[in-house]
Amino acid sequence: MQFNLCICDDDEISANILAIILETYFENRHLSYEESIYNKGATLLDDFKEGYVNPDILIMDIYLQQENGIDICRKLRKHGYTGTIVFMTSSKEHAIEGYDVDARAYLLKPYDPDKIHQTFDRLLSNVSMSMYTIKIYSQIIRIPIYEIMYIESNNTKCIIHCTENIDYTVYKKLSDVESELNDSHFLRCHQSYLVNMAHIVEANGCFILSNGASVPIRKRDAKQIKELYVEYIKKYN
């Protein structure tokens, strides 16, 4: 599923900062999206009425030059817009007015990336994300890929270590699991380990993950492996 996301803000710097934060969010959760940015609410309204834009989520600045974001959203609703509206503002004084257009959230400036990520987790909680499907006996389990922290090979089986201290065991080769995932967030850092780079917080003689787990780095290829991680950081952060 691909999301259509729209930001309406006449402050170019603020809009770009928000766009970068959201890019990280969608990449880390393996969600596909398209984004459009407007600096005038009237232009957005005209494009919606002409059928050029119809975002799943609209992030609207309340204080636009010579415009009021809430008024623009009222007009969008009047013309049939049914998507999710999120207001961005420097205060919550217009929260009651936001109910008139069924606003789902408020993002306060200056932006806090963690709070924005939490807000979008809530907004997209019912969305089907990229999954890795496994079968354990007669049970079929679908694991959100972003929840996989690392995968450990142990003889004829692989242990999939996930967030919330949840582990799954599958009887497959690590190379087969890597091929099935086919995801750029995962790095084969050791003969017996595949790590999700989105969860790495430190790289020394090994990778330290956000839950404190330690994943070894193959010694003879340590330099190249760390360089791949650096390239990943440049791309997604």
C-alpha cells in the first residue's frame, strides 16, 4: 500500500524539516509513500477540486500568511475531502475548532521527531505494513518487518529476534531468510547473523542494538561492513 501525504506550510524550512522526519518514519517502517508540499492553502484547495491531489493524510499549518488553515480544511471537507487531517501549530488554542473538521492530531512546533513518530504510529495503527510470513507447525505468523531486530543462525534453524523480547524459531538457512526478506535495512554482518540496521545504536567491535543486544561483526570484513552501515545512515537519517 502506498500513502499519499500532503504538507501545507508557508515556512519552507519548517516544511522541509517535517518532510525529513516523516521520510525517516516511513522508511523505518517499510511503508511506501508519495509526498507533496504546498505553501498556500488556496492552491491546495484548487488542486483538490480539480482532482490533482487527494492525500490520505493532510498536515496543515494553522497560521498561514493571509490564510487560516482551519478555514481551508473546512472548505476541503465541504468539497468532499475525507482523508485524515493533522494540524501543525505553535499552540493548542485552536483545538476545539479542529473538531469541526475532524482533525485527528496536532503537531506542535518546534518538532519533536519521537512525538511525530508516535502520532503516526497511532494514525496508521490499522494499516497493513510490510510483513515477513513464517509458519510454525500449523500456525502462520506475519511479523512486521520493522519489528525484526536481528536474526541468528543456529545449526539448522534461525532465531528471529523481535522487539518486545519476542523470538520466533524457523528451520531454514540464514541465506534463505535473507533472500525472502530482500530488504535493504538488513545487513549480513556475520556468517551467523543478519541485523536490521534501523535498530543499531552503536558500532564498535560489534553492533549494539536499541534493546541492548549485541550482534557480532565478521572480523575479516569489519571495515566493509561498517562502511555499509555508514552508507545506510547517510541514506535514512
